[in-house]
Amino acid sequence: MGPADSQSHLWTGILLSASLLTAWSPPAAAQLVPSAILLETTSSEQESLDKPTISVTQSTVTEYKDRVTFYCDTTELHVTIRWIFQNQSLVLNERMQLSKDGKTFNILTVQREDSGTYQCEAWDALGFQSSDAIFLEVNYGPDLIEIKLDSGVPSGEAVEVLEGSTINFQAEAQSHPDPTYSWIFPNNSILPSTTGTLTIDSVSREDEGMFRCLVYNSATLLTRLGALRVHVLENLTKPQVQASSLDLVETVGPVNLTCQTAHQRVAVQWFVSDQPLLPSEHLALSDDNMTLVIHSPRRDDTGPYACEIWHWGSRARSDPLALTINYGPDRVEITSGSPPAVVDTVQGKLNSSLTLQCRAESQPEAEYRWVLEHHSGVYTGEQLVIRALTQEHQGICSCTASNSLTGLARSASVLIQVDPESSLTAGAIAGIVIGTLVAIALVIGLGYFFYTRKARWPSKGSADGPSPEATPPTSVREQATRPSFDRPRPVYDNIPEPQGQMGAKKKVPSGLPEQFYEKEPPSATPRDHFPSPRKPPPKLPMHALVPPLSTEDTDDSYETLVNPEPDIYCRINPSV
């Protein structure tokens, strides 16, 4: 590169610097100054400029309160002044002003980002000289305070800590210089501190509440107060599930289950049969989940139910509670046989046993009552046992199942049929046969007895007179009325009195031992009279036809003749 090119670059730099100084406060976006201008100069040319001097109105200022002015003093003429901030070309903004000659720099409202080192540089065509650095200190804060817990868990505007744990508070606030801290406890006691850290060992329920931190900046004279609410979570104990009613009936409700606990600020989870409960229209939860409502309880809503309380540091679950839902009785079924089968008709043999079983789904167990159609009694129990069937058991047998808690009752019936063909056992049949044979033999014997007895009476009547029950023939009657001199006198014998004498009797004096005969009176023929030479009649046997009267009765006794015809009579002969 030749001398002509070097001179052209030098004048170009000078003209650019002069054009930048024509505006007093250009927009920040337009104030882009190169960090260096490429000048081909030697060290001897740089040393030809005097070192500028920088000054400031106050080196320590307060944010948002103070205004600061920097001045760059140089003995050189026809130089250009440039400002350096934190070793970088200063970028002006709306809070800054620069004089026309560039030697005066104003910050109208100081902010914390204005804090740092400032320098000014004097430029000419041969080079530049930099001033010493000057530091501007800006005091600010404290800003808003943020209090943190290293062992807590945020919960809304509060932090939850576990009872018995150690907690560390850390207050953070932007401030210069460093502020002082004071901690105010929930009981309004104050603990001064040089740092923003507070440690509490083994926190308890008494430590619960609002913790406040007071931060003070002695330079800015500003004070900030921060606060943090702390909830101390207890070590949870087991809750308890309670039901609004213990006498539950199916479809009669609702019933409320409450998770009872002394702990606060805990979450609640319900379990049914160790499975998380899914809320529905039938199983509804309250807003805080503390109450479970069972609408129209069903028999399968027995559970068991449990509630679990928890927070991030602990959890506890209640003992399960099983509900008793009373229901039924449902359909009643009568069974019989082995294996049992539902029947509506049963058939049994006489004197055989019959067992019927009555069953119905019910909670609690149903009470059973049996009623037989032809029996007035009522039998209780699930089972009806008839040890010996009779014809009285035949008919409708009803079983009624009732539930005293639900107030419901249901019935079923069965028809009992008794088979008459098997009414007698082998022993009974043998007894009847033997009895029948004995009766037949008795009848035959009695018949024979009466027959023979009756047969003997007519034989005597044919020779001596008419039968008591028959009217004698006329020839016999006429023969009896005519005296016969050629007949021998009939002779009669007496016999003992038979028991059960039939026929009407008239009493006669007991002193007359007369006989009753059913024959003709003796002949009036004299003893010395002989009968005619005709052949004598055969001698008739003597038979006593009528027994003598009892001698125990002293009254006169008479017996009516068997055949009281006027021409047939009997004579009582006391001398015989």
C-alpha cells in the first residue's frame, strides 16, 4: 500500500469523526462507533498527543435518584473525543447526553446498568490517547424479596413442610450494597441476621404460620418486606370410615360414607375392594372427597370401602368397612330328592318319608313357614320332614319365606300326592290276612253252631208238636185235640237253663219246680185201662224244650208258650 492510499484513509477517518460530532444526541440505534480505526501510524506519532483527563461529578450514586456528569479534559486542539464504557465504545441511549465537542457526557437518570468503568479517548490524525479509567458505583435495591425453602413443597401461596424435619429459609433480593436481614416469626418474634438464610431444626406445629423477612439497604435507605406462609404437615394417622346408617336395605337410600380424620390440608382417595374408586352417578364424591354417597344401594355395594389421606410427605389408609345390604327374599324354590331339584309336584308312598327343602336368596337369612292343605298346624324351618306319609298329607304344601328387615315375603307351593297302592307294609298286610282268616273261621263256626242248633229243634217238633216258629199242620192240630186212649203217656225230662234264654217270660213262684213242655196233656184214661191192640207208637225220647226258671226270684214267673194255640197247651205237674 503506497503513501497516497495512506493519506486518503487518514482523511477519510478524520472526516467521518467530524461528521459524527455534528449531532449532539443521535438515536441510540445510529450510534455505532468502530472500536478502532485502522491507521497506519508509528508509535512515535501516537506519543505526540497528550493524555486526556476524565472526571465525574460523583462516583457513587443512587439508582433512579441521582444524575452524573463525566468531563474529558485535553490540551490538544482539533482532536476528537470518544467515550469508552467497560472497555467498549459507549452506546448512547435516551437517558444520556453528549456535548457538541464531545468532552461532556451526562447520564440524566442513573440506573444499575450504568455502574462500571468509564474512559475517554482523544483522537487526531496521527493517533489517540486514552484517559485513566474511573469507576461509577450505582447503589440500588433492595428489590422484591423471594423467600425459598430448600426442603419444602410449594402449595399455592404457601409452602408445606413435614413435621419434625429441618427447614432452611433463603431470602433473595437484588441490592447494592448488600442489605441487612431481619426474620420475623409467626409469633412476631424478630431474629436479626446478616445473611438471608434462616434454619429451623425439627419443625413443629407451633412453627406453622407466616414467616417474614425485612431487608434494609443503608445506602439507598430502602426497605423491603418479604413473606412466606408455612404449613407444617403432620405425620398422618389412620382415618376411619363411618356410615350414616347400618341398617341398609336394597334400593332404599342414599347412604353416606365419611372419611373421618383430625388432619387438615390432606388429600383423600377412596378405594373399593382395594381398587381406586371411579366416581359415577351411583357412587358420587363430595367436593373435598371426604364423603362418598351411594345412591340406591344395591346388594353388590357391600365393599369393603376404605379411604386414604395423604400429602407429599406421608399417607395413611383406613381399615376397610364392609357394608351389609339387606335384601330379599327373592324367588322361593322348593326342592326334593338327591341331588336336590326344584319340584312343583312330589309323589310318595303311604308311610314313606318325605323331605322338602325351601330356599330363597335373602339377607339376612329368611324365615320359613310351611302350611299343609289339610293340616291346621304351621311348621317352621328351612326343611320340612314328613316321617310317614298319610292320606292327610295329600294336597297343596306351601312355603313362605319372609325377611323381617326388608319387610318382604314370598311363597311357593308344591303338590303332594300319596300313592294308595302301597298303603300297607308287609307286616300290616300279614296282620290283615290273619285277621281276615280268623274272622272267616269265626263266622263259619258261628254259622255251623246256629245251624246245628236250629236243626235239632225241628226234629223234636215233628214228633211232639209244632215248631215254635212254624204253624203246625191241621192234621197235627186236630190229632192233638182228640183224646187218645191207645197212646202211652209222654215222659219229659228237664235240662239246665241255657244262657241267653230267648222269648218273653212270665215269672212263677220259685217254690214250684215245674217243667215247661211243648206236648199234649196226659191222657185221662184210668191206669188199669189198656190200650187197644193196635201197634203201640214208638217211644219218643224225652227232651226238655224250655229251661226251668231261675229260683232266685220269689215272684211268680210265667213263660209264654211257644205256640199258644187254644187246643195245644202244657200242664205243669208239680209231682213230677
